[in-house]
Amino acid sequence: MSSNEQLNQESVNKSILITGAGTGFGRGAAEELAGRGYRVIAGTIDQTEADEMDAAHPNITGVKLDITDAVDIEMVRSLDVDVLLNNAGRGQLGPMADVDMGLVRGVFEVNVFGTIAVTQAVVPAMKKKGWGRIITVSSIAGLFSGALSGPYAMTKHALEAFSRSLSAEMKPYNIEVVKLNPGPYATGFNDAMVEGVDDQLAPAGGAVELELAAGTRTRMLGNQLDPQEVVDAMVHLCTADEVPFETFKPDNILERYGLAGR
């Protein structure tokens, strides 16, 4: 067998589970990886998206995977997963002084508790194999927070701690844990998060709050980038022999937000 044939066979034999694979970064990564010969399990929020992903490429198996659903999480335990890409996420803005607590709990259920749950579901099999890789999509918001971004940023700060603790705990089992911190990219995620922010501020009803909302909208939507850059980073993190613990995109994002040398 030639070296290229061996590489292709290894690709086919590697199974990658992506959560939130029906849209945005997750969908792009699923399709790119499948095109390169990897077996992709595309977890989506509902069965309709799962069916779409299943039909998108022969190497993609679409599964309904709501990471807040205990039944779906139990299903994950039966999957053969070499690499987990924790990509599913929810956006939420709101003023910390009076944001509805149900909204805060909702974003934590997805971004934090759901991510932990699906990770716990794949770890036992990875331990038995003696290898695995867990990639978690954090955000530049995991390193700082601005006006109105508190509910979302808090969840990403939690994922920073989660990734660091998990990395130390998994090293003895030869399971790699890494994280990816994207800035603002034009996937539609930020647009959806900003949409309706004025409604969040309606109870406060002040000009100051509305000005904060306008500034947040500009910050989040004014300089969005091509999401292919993050898709490429995801593919690299899923497939490369050696990867760093943390990857920031774009490359200058720390300088852009005044976080260099943090």
C-alpha cells in the first residue's frame, strides 16, 4: 500500500462527531471533512437538519442531537467517536442588572451544561481506545466581556475553565483537549443574537440602554469576517497529528481586542 493509500484509509477510519452541524461553522466543517474522506457524524438540533446533512455527502451520517436532551446524550454513548468537535452554541445578549433569568439559564443549558454532557458521553469510549481528541469552540468573548454581552460571555468564560481542567484530567489517558476562540464571523449567529436586543432593553426604556444596544450592534456586526477561515481551523484541529491547546481566529484577534500578552 502506498503512503497516499495508507493516509486515505486512515482518514476513512477516523470518526468525527460535530455538534451544531446543521448550520454555520459546524456545517462547513462537516462538509469539508467528509470531502476529505473522514467519517463525519453530524449532530443537529432537529431531525429535518439531520436528514439534510445525511443527504449532503456519503461520508456524513446525520443524527438528531440536541445536547440539552438526555435521550440524545444517551444515544451518543453508543457512537464510535475518535474526535469530538463541541460546536453547538446559543447566543444571548441582555443587561445584567435586569436580564430575564430564564434567558440566562437557557444559554447556560446549551453552551455549558450541554457541552459538558456530550463530552462526558464520549470520554469512556475514548479512554478504552487509549486516544481521542476533544475540541471545544469557545469565543473571543471567553476572554473579555462588554456591555450587554454578559449572558453569552459568561458561558464562554466557563468553557475556558472547562477546557483547561479537562485537558489536565485527560492527559493520562492520551486524550487531547483543545479549544478554538473565533472572533466575529459572518455565519448569521451574531446577527441572530443581536436581533431583538432592543426588546431586551424595553423594560429599562432609557436612552443610555438604547445607546449601549447600538454600540453592541456595531461591535458585533460591523467587521464580520469570512467564516471559511474558522472552518479551515476546525478541519486542521480535527485532523492534524499535533495541534496547540488554543487557537485564535483571526490570527490578530488578541491584538484587535487589546488582549495580547494576557
